[in-house]
Amino acid sequence: MKAVTRSRYGGPDLISISKLPAPTIQNDDILVRVEYTTVNRTDCAHLTGEPKINRLVTGIVKPTKLILGTDFSGEIVETGKAVRNFTSGDRIFGFKDTGFASMAEYLVCKATDPILQIPENVDFSIAAASLEGSHYALNFLNKVRLKPGQTALVNGGSGAIGSALLQFLKNYQVETVTTGPASQVENLKNLGASEVIDYKPADFSQISEKFDFVFDAVGKSRFKTCKNLLKKNGIYMSSETGPGMENLWLSFRSIFAQGQKVRFPFPKDINGSLRIMAELLKKEQFSPLLDRSFPSDDAEQAFQYVASGQKNGNVLLQISADRFRS
């Protein structure tokens, strides 16, 4: 089979399209023919090995997994004899932040891995684009108590995390302002933003409005520059640990503090996120923001595009269309 691989940490130029032996399965394994993956922030971290704390799970000196890819949608082609809850022909999707090796024609996973059947009314591309960003967005919300009428500022509403977060906040009837490119104003308002601030000419931290929550979905801000945006008991959260991992220790310090607080959305319970997303997709209450799709042979260009910071929403990598170009 063909797969998107790299053997050491670095940039997209290290990516290769490799010919590898087709995987075989054991009694408790599932063999999946992959249809789509996304190229996302987690994938880029696995590629570069940055920030270096990630290497505790991806490999200290070099990557432990040759094949890239953290999420996928696809169809089961074979199951081991011990597998009971899945069968050949099932359409499934899954996400594993430590890596699924999913950028390949086939992958092998366990029935106990974070995978779930795709609702019948959802196609493979939408399923794949509803995983990584949505999971991290849900982890923001797991750290707070939302009530109708509260206000939130989302920095980076046009990204995979931010565009999912806007929809979740809308479901909670939270009034949301977001930053994003001028070209995405209509899309972001459709997703749930009441106001969109063009992130290029404006410094969002200087606006006068006060919010119950500031969610930085791109991890570019700092608490000290966003304090003026928060109400007296407002909460700041970022998707990144920040300089010197300050968001971690500020979050710990906030446990004992009064007034404004920092909380860090440690990602957990992927299975719970999958169940929520499957239900929302089934009810047509979630629609991932899609940027563009690349064929698998253009994986290097896809990673370059995502790393450039230009993407809006999710970038798909189509594995199945022609089983990689010959």
C-alpha cells in the first residue's frame, strides 16, 4: 500500500509517499480502508516534533510512527475473530491525538480505540472534518459552565477549533464575538458569531467590550494582554501552553485565586467527543467548515498550506479517490 511517511522530525519537505506492505490483522484488530483524513494542527506537531513536550508521546529522538495521520474516516474491510461490535462494511471515523497512522490506504486499529460508526446521513469527508478541531473545542467547554446570555470572545473563529467552538457556543445561546479574516465574515456569522473582527488590521485585545469568556482557539494571545477583555470573574483559555508554559501554571494558580481566572483545556475523553459529534451530525446540528481537499500524493503541499496559517476550517486529504495516483 501507499502511505504518507517521514522518518525524522522536521518540515513538510521531509514527507514521502512510500510503498509499504499491506497490514495484516490479529484476532482483536480491525482493518480499515481509509477514505479521508485531515491535515491539522496535531499532525503538524507530529511532523515537526514541536513543541518538544509532544515528543513524550510521539518519540523523544525520532517519531515512533512512520506513517502520519491522527484522524480518519473509512470503511471496515476485515475484522479479527474476537471483534464483536464492528463488522465488515461498517463506515467508521476516529481520532487519536497520539497518532493513528491514518494517512495510508489501510490502517489497523482496535475495537477499543476511539472509533465510532458514522451516521448514515453523513459522508466520509464531513465525518473526517468533524473530529480533531471539534474534540479540542469540546475540551474548552468542559472547563466552564455555560448559560444562555453569557458572552464570549473567540480568537481564531475560522480555524478548525474556532469554527467548531462557534457552533457549540451558539447551541448554548452564548453571545459570541470572533476574530477572523474579512473573507470569512459571512461564514463565521452563519456558524454563530454575532460580530466578526478582522484580525489583520485590528488588535482584538484593545476592544472595549467585556466578556465572560475569552477562548483563544489559535493560541496566539496571552492572559496578561487579554485581562482587560474579561469581566470581573471572567475566564481566559488558550489552546496552547504559552511562553514558558505559562498557561499551565497560571491555570494552577487560578485554583486559589479570586476574580479573573485562567483555565487550560487539557484534552481528554476522545470517546466522549466522538459520541457527541456523531449525535450532532446525525441531527444535522453541526457542519464543519471546509477549506479545500488535497489528493494524498500532494500531502507535502497540504502540510505546507496548513503550516502557513492561511487555512480556514479543515483541510482534507483524500486517500480513496484513485488509491493515490500511480
